[in-house]
Amino acid sequence: MTERTEAETVAYTVTDRIAWVKFNRPEKRNCMSPRLNRQMGRVLDELEFREDVGVVVLTGEGTSWSAGMDLKEYFRETEAQGLGATRQAQREAYGWWRRLRWYQKPTIAMVNGWCFGGGYGPLFGCDLAFAADEATFGLSEINWGILPGGGASKVATELMPFRKAMYHAMMGENIDGKTAAEWGLVNESLPLAQLKERVEQVAKVLLAKNPVALKATKDAIRRVREMTYDNAEDFLIRAQEAANSFDNDGRKEGIKQFIDDKTYKPGLGAYDVKKQPA
Ligand code: COA
């Protein structure tokens, strides 16, 4: 098969306000080349503020989610062009993972197969992650003679207990989806045949929530991890007040539908955002 064009390295469809974004180099197990990284940046730009998109799901075409960085195009060929090209390729890769971490819309990683090394960057970039039991996760860097760079070491220690992160990084052994869920790399693991349905179910729950509150919440959960309790308390007051200026009526409507209208209970589900005055 001839090599895909840059535009073809990422595919997406939007259905019922869910954008299904796919790594689309199945013949290369969706490893991330500079071209794919540039295209992901463009696709994320395109989807971020679209009115008809409420949730973004990142998944992979074929048997792989992503086999990590492209050893040929990302490492060997850029290194051959010198430090400038290497740094450029790093900026393009790290750039879209950072975009994902702070993305406007909620994001879900749907890990359908192989997930290696550099793939941990976008995995952590997504707010939630669901894996197939059949998926395979590995920090394979040690197997080919480098450290888990591009954030992968950081992701391992952010998501896993210290001993597990160290074992995972040093041993170069793979784990399946179930173990990835036990170790904290993903929220849940379930048979591949049920994966999409479950992700769709989760996406639908998110679509029914107040979007300003969702963005404020996902940012808050990421930010407070590195703060002292007092700094977090202060940050959260300010973050809520900033959210209020974007969405003054949301929480008032939420209180009204519970206290006055008695149409829902916040402990049991979300208020009806569609009834909120525009
Ligand atoms: N970089 C470059 N090329 C890669 C790649 C990567 N990370 N992962 C897969 N490919 C290419 C292979 O070279 C092969 O190319 P070819 O058809 O031109 O020979 C093609 O994708 C298919 O890969 P193959 O190894 O035949 O598929 P498989 O299903 O038997 O095995 C993996 C899948 C993921 C286990 C295996 O491809 C692999 O180990 N990849 C590297 C994973 C890795 O260490 N990533 C970390 C990088 S930081």
C-alpha cells in the first residue's frame, strides 16, 4: 500500500454530537509520525469549538490504538536532519497532547488495541479512558534502548502507584486492558465487542451536562493535583467565579429545577440543560 497523505493519517466522523477521531495508519499500527502529529493538531483545532460537537472520542483504526512514536519517521529521519528538526517534531507531538489535556470539550480515549510508549501522552491527555480487555499496554522504550520520554514517564507516575510505574517502565512487559484498569491507566476495561457501546453511553451522559461546568471541572481536577490544599481552595473559588461569568444562569437553573420545580435530584442525575434560558 502506498503511504497515506498527511490528511489521511487522521480520520473523523461526527454523529449525534460525538466526534469519533481515529489514528488512521492501521498498516503502521497507528504509530505517530510527524505528519500524523501535524494532522491531529489540525483536526483538534477544527473540532474544538464546533457547535455540533459535545464530546471527542480518540480511537484507532484497525488492531491498534497507537503503537507510540514512529521509530523511522519521528526518530530516525528527524534526527538525521539535526536538532532543529528533532525539536520541531517534538513540539508537534507534545503540542497536540497538551491541547488535549486542556481541551474545551470532554475527551475519551477508546483504546481498542496496542498502546505503547508515546501513546501514553494522548492517553493521559484524554479526560477519561476505556480499554478493550484485548488491548495491550506497554512502555516498550526500555526494549529498544531509550527511556520513556515525551511525557510517558510522567504519565506512568501520574496514573500508577510508584512500584507499578517503576516495574512497568523497567521491565518492558506488557499488560492487558484489565490490568491497565486495575493499575489506573484507564477507567474501565471490557470486551472489545462492548467497548464502543460503553463509550457511547458515557459520552451521552457527558452531553447532557452543563458544558461550562464540565470544562471548569476537568481543568480543576487536573490543576489541583499539583497544589497545596489552601492553594486549591483559593483556585477553585476563582475558577467557579470565572465560570459564572461564562454561564451565569446554569447553576441558578440547576438549583431552581431541584428546589422549586422538583423535576430532578442532583444526587441522582443532571438538571435539564435544554430548559436553561439562553
Ligand atoms: N514505529 C515505526 N513503525 C512501526 C511502529 C513504530 N512504533 N509500530 C509498527 N510499525 C510498523 C512496522 O515496522 C510494520 O511496518 P512494515 O509493514 O513496513 O514492515 C508495520 O507497522 C506493522 O507492524 P508489525 O510489527 O508487523 O505488526 P504486529 O501487529 O505484528 O505488531 C506491534 C504490532 C505494535 C507489537 C509492533 O509493531 C511493535 O512492537 N511496534 C513498536 C512498538 C513500540 O515500541 N512503540 C514505542 C515507540 S516510543
